[in-house]
Amino acid sequence: MYAESGTPPYEVTESHYKKVLSDTVFTDKVNEKLEATLFTEEKGRSNYHIIALILAYLYYVEPNEKGYTNADLLKVAEEYHINRVLSLKPEQLSEMLNEMWDLNVITVMDDHYRFSTDGFRKLLGSKETVENSMGDYFEEGAAV
């Protein structure tokens, strides 16, 4: 039987991390889980997905280590006429961001949101890919 208190500590080194992160089977599984998280509705049509795309877009056009506010997200949604996000009540947007935080997709500090890891942004694609994906949401839904 395994007894944690009687087992010596195991040091995890940088080489351990590199080995795991270079394992394509592992990274494919992580990407699969992220997609399952973001595409809770019909693939490519979830609010989580468009919020993640907007966040990724902001990373590309306005790099900011601190992250981005609800107002930053809404500004991009307005510029791209993404009514699906604009029609959300402020508390709904905050709740969705908090759910993404609970799922460890994003982190929050002082009302600023950013991806938990750069890998999440990279999964969504290049700036051009992100912009094209955001275009799929152009004038979708009804603005309030």
C-alpha cells in the first residue's frame, strides 16, 4: 500500500516538463480537452469559443501581461459586430469568464483576464486564423 508520508519526495525538473510537453500524444489530449471545454455547444458556435477568440485577438493586437477587462472584450465585440457577445448582460459575461477561470482556461487578477497558459492562445491559431474565426460570428444573433 502506498503511504505518502513514508515516501521520499520526488523532484520534478525542467527536463521532466520538457519531456511531457514534447509528447504529442499528451499535447493532443490537452488540445482535445480544451476544445471540448470551449465548444460546449455546436462546434464553433459557443459563447466560450468566441470569448476565447476575442481574448486571443487582444493578445495579438494589444499585448498586455496584465490581461484584459470586460470592457476590452466588449470593445472588440463591438468593432467586429459580434452581437452574440454584445447581447450578454454584464453579469452573464462575468459569469462565463468565471466559468472559464474555474476550468483553468483563463486566470483573473484585478478584473483582468488572460489565458492560463500561452498554449491556449496558440491552440486557437495565428492572428489571421483568429480574425477569420471571429468573422464567423459577425452580426450573429440579436443585439440588445
